[in-house]
Amino acid sequence: MNTTIVEVTNQELLDACFAIRTAIFVEEQGVSAVDEFDAYDTLDAEARHILLYVDGVPAASSRLRIVEQVAKLERICVMLDYRKHGLGRVLIDKLEQMAVADGLEKAKLHAQVQASGFYERLGYAPASEVFMEDGIPHLLMTKKLK
């Protein structure tokens, strides 16, 4: 499995991210498209999007925002056929590298409760009680970066 990660720099790449998010969050998990897509989903927004390819096929995506000097990892998703191959870890590693390069020392994310163990294995710790976001139970999780 040959993987490549690119930072999104044009509408075609951004549309590939949107297709992945639509398949996972909207179609698979039932999140409304109105709730899934927001003001940070443009090329000139403050969010930086990344797209992961497996053998040339778009397979996963995510985005990074800086919120109050903390890296906020968002919209982390891997297509169903590509799960259980460590691609989520690859996405998180890339986002954390981007954050460190930006001089940030802490990262946070809203983890779906069913995925919180995955994030704990990557060094994230729960920092809130369970809360509902788009009809799905979540936890705020944080990590000190290098």
C-alpha cells in the first residue's frame, strides 16, 4: 500500500476531501450536510485541509485549525475500505507535524466516543464529559505536542 499525503491547494483536492467526508459523515453516520460543512471549508479559510491517497486513490482526509494557540484537529476520516491499515495514525501524525511547524505546543480534538481509544493510544487524554455533536457522543481530548 503506497500512501501519499498532500496539503489541499486547489478546489479539485478540496472536492476530494468533501467526497470522503460526505461518504463517511453524511452517508455512513447520518450527519446532516448542513452541519458537516461550514465556513472553514474553503481554500481561503483559516483551516488547512489534508488529503491522503492510497495507491493514487483518495482514501482519507482531515483539517487543522488554530484556535486560541491550540491546534484543533478536525474532520478526521478514513474511507471504510481503507480502515484498519493505520491511516488514521498517519493523518494525525501529519496534522501534529503541521502544528509543531506552526509553533504550537498543544492539540485538541472532538473524538467520537467509539473512537476515543484510538486517540488515547496516540497520546490524547479525555478533557471533558461526553457531549453530543451532530447527534453523536463525543469527548474533548487533548495532547501536549513535542
